[in-house]
Amino acid sequence: MVFMKDSIEKVFELYCSTENDNKLKEINNYINKYLELKNKIIIKSVKDLSENLKEKYNPEENSETFLNNAFIKAKSLYDLIKKPVFAEDSGLEVKALNNRPGVQSARYAKTNSERIEKLLFELKSFEGEERKANFTTCLCYLDIYANPIYFFGRVDGFISEKPSGVNGFGYDPVFYYPPLNKTFAEISMEEKQSVSHRAKALKLFLNFLTKQLEKDMI
């Protein structure tokens, strides 16, 4: 397993298959607190590619599973740069809606506010335990040979009756997390990074990278 390495600064570059600034911010904030990897790995995204490669990056997220969509995004980027990459696919699953919006979470409506409005409308006749939901993420890492390794994360909660909070993004304002008695949009970045689905998958992934670094395999 090999990363592209700067021989002077000894920093490894790892590309993330995303154009979502909020996701990238969460990832970077998390990795910067991971002392074993801090200043040893630089996370780059699709936005760091040349204009020519950006135009060619167009993964078709047409699978019905988070795992396959994560692989599709990672492989699409890998095919362009032939370097180790990772991608994640995540979404909100609501039990009463047969796990919708699921893999369609980001495409449930045009904007965040419209997606939340649609979700609350569909749940207006449901109460209490019927509003159970979970955030799920699958992170797919492709090594230099395009071998996939997967990491998963999940957090359980409920859909609130109305949005609350200004932090986070996506469905965070209506995802109520009982242990903290708040929605994800009401908690700080630090709190979210300790309990979120993405943080759980990232922790597993970064533990994996740390072991590879210790073995001098990256």
C-alpha cells in the first residue's frame, strides 16, 4: 500500500471523493485532532484537481446501498488520478418511511430546507417511537492497487416535529439525539464528532491508517 509522498516534508496526500465543503470540514477537523496522523497526512478533494480532471469526475450514484455508492465515487476518482482515495456515502433512514430517504437523502428535494420540509410533511401523522431514525455512513478506501476496504458508522435518534439549531448541515436540525437531548444542529462540532455516524466510520478508518503508518506501509 503506497501513498504519494512529499520526500522533503514527508507528508502523505490522500484524496477524498467529495465536493461537499461541509463534509470535508468535518473530516479535516477530525483528522487534525488525531495526533498520530496530524501533519502526516493531507486530505485533498475533487476541488483540488485540475480543471480538466474535474470535468471528467462524474460518478453515477445509481446503487440502492451506501456501500456501492461509496465504491462508485471512490473508483471514479481513482480512475482519474491512480492514487489512494476514499469516499463516503451516507444518509438518513426513517423507519416509518421504509428507510427513506436513505441513499436519496441528498436528492430528496432541491435544497436542505425543502428536504426537511418534505420529510416533516411525510411524518406529520407519526408520533413518538414511530419517528425513529438513524444516520448511516459507509466509507470506502481504495489503496494504490484499487483494493477496497470499508468502514461503517451509525447513530440512532428520532425526527423532531420542527427544526431546531443552526449548526451542522443537511437533516441535522430535525435529527434529535436522545443522549444529549438536542438535535444535531444544536450541538457543537466537538460533540458531533464524538457521536456522529461519520465520526464513527472515520475513527475506524484513521485507526487503520495509523496501523499502516506504524508498519511503514504507506
